[in-house]
Amino acid sequence: MDTAHITYDGDLRTTCTHLRSGQVMVTDAPVDNQGKGQAFSPTDLLATSLGACILTTMGIVANSKEIPLSRLSARVIKHMASSPRRVGKVEVHVEMDGAGLDHRQRSILEHTAHTCPVALSLASELVQEITITFK
């Protein structure tokens, strides 16, 4: 089954439709690569996908192991590299309420963050800096 349909709209912009839900999003080339930067760029989506996957898989594991999650969020920073132009590093800074979590539960969540499907799918040359802060 197809996942998405993407059309090139011209002027370095695409429209992406998620086929199952009908959700639509637009991408735009970044300002530093001839674009207008008016939407997520494809490389922004790659970096953001890592953060979203980390939080999603932490949620899945927390549900299955009855680990309480609250105030879970992530900040993503993408670093571009050149020759060839590519994403060289992605920082994902996860913050969550750690009150009431024991060492074992924290370890499970940390392991999950580093082994989510997107993290395991990215090239080994891409540096993934994942930090978790329990507040």
C-alpha cells in the first residue's frame, strides 16, 4: 500500500498527501539552498522525524510497561554538512517529567530513544546526539 503522494508544485515546493488519513503538508527548499524557507524542508523533515519517532516509541514502550509519561517534549537541531550537501548531525533534546520514575524505567526510556526505527534507519555517518533530561 502506498504511503504518500507527492506533487512538485514548482518554485522548489512540494505538496505531500498522506494517503491513509488525507493529511496534507507542504515542503519548501530552505533559504540557504535557493528556497523561500516558508515550510519544512525535506531535510527538516528528516531531522524532525527522528524526534517524533523517539517520542512516539517512548510512548509505545511506556504504555506497554505502564511507565507514566508526562510533559514529554523534544527540541530538534539540524546541522548541515557539505561536499556533498547532506544532514551531518541531528541533535534531539528530550525533556520529560521524571518524578516517580525509578532507575530501571528511566533506562528503558533512554534505550528506547536511541533505538527507535528512524534512528536505526539513518546512515551511520549521520551523527545522532540524543539527550534526555528528566525534570
